[in-house]
Amino acid sequence: MHDGDFKQITVFNSVMTILPYNNTETWTVTAPVDPDTCTASIDFRVPGKPGPPPCALTATIYRLMDSQKNEMVEVIFTDTSGSITDDPKLPLNAWVGLKELA
């Protein structure tokens, strides 16, 4: 992880909410999720968020399944604006859920 901490992500009614987890920070990021592409434009430049990226990032949600059919979620962040990297497909960060999906 780029900033070395944990986040809590929820998606409810096609809105992604990202909160800091297990620390004293109090920022919140929300963004609509496109149900067709499972993507959201995430702008971490919110009050209280230390060291945010200089641009909004595209978050793509993936559902992972192992050979025993256990499911988890992964979120891959990319920079489609070209502000951080010239390759919009290059993953900048990947978050993997620590709990199995129910």
C-alpha cells in the first residue's frame, strides 16, 4: 500500500464510500459506481486526507474467487488522466479485502 495504512470500503446503492480504518483520521470519500463497468472516479483530495494523489483515480472493482469458491473483493486504482503515469492501464495501487464476501 502506498501510504501504509488501512481503508474501509463499502458499496451500497451504487455509491462507493472510502474511510480511513484503524487510525485517528476522519476524512471520507464518496463516488458513484458505474454498474456496467464496476468503476468509480475517486478523488482523494478531501479535507483531512494527508498526501492525496494530484488527480482523481479510476477505481475498478473485481470479485476474486479461489479454487474452493471463497470470494473476496479487489479494487485496482489507475490514472486515466495521465497526471501520474502515461499508461492509463498501469495499476497504481491495489487493495484486497481482508474478509470473504458473505
